[in-house]
Amino acid sequence: YKGTYSNNDVKERNIPNDALIEECWESIKDPAWKWLYGMMTCFGLRPHECFFVTFPDSDNPYVIDVLHGKTKERRVHTVRPEWCVRWKLTEVNVPSVTGKYK
């Protein structure tokens, strides 16, 4: 699509380093919210998408299917495979929430 985009529209982002991300994960006390944070950081998910994921291959914890979300169904590969294993993200532990996704 042709648009009026330019480099002038790009804004600098402050992305935390891996050490800070790990420190934040360790500071979360509730296991379910820890799992949600891990899914967002490892797979780059939006918060609501964490409630609609499956691990299609039990032998491969580095790939998930997002079944519902802003960008429809899609397959996602992890950004940090070592976090998937260390944080045991295949042990799905969705937080109990009362909100409703439309």
C-alpha cells in the first residue's frame, strides 16, 4: 500500500534489556501472572492473546498457536527459547480474571 510514511514519523522506543526482563519476571509472586508475563515476553503476545494460545507440538515448546486476537489466528515462534524452558511456559497457568474479550 502506498502511503505517506517517512523516517520522520519513527519515534525512539525504550526497550528493556534481558536482565531487567528477567528481574521483573522473578519479582512477580503469583504463578499465573508470572506465566502471563512470560508468554508476553517470550512470544511477543498482546496481553489478551495469552488467554487464547495452544502449544501444537508437545515436543516443541518454542512454537504456539494464537487462536484469537487482533491479528486473527497465527503461529508464533519464541524470541527467547531459553526463557520458555526455564520459566516452564508449556505448563499453562492462565490467570483467573473477570473481564470479557469482545
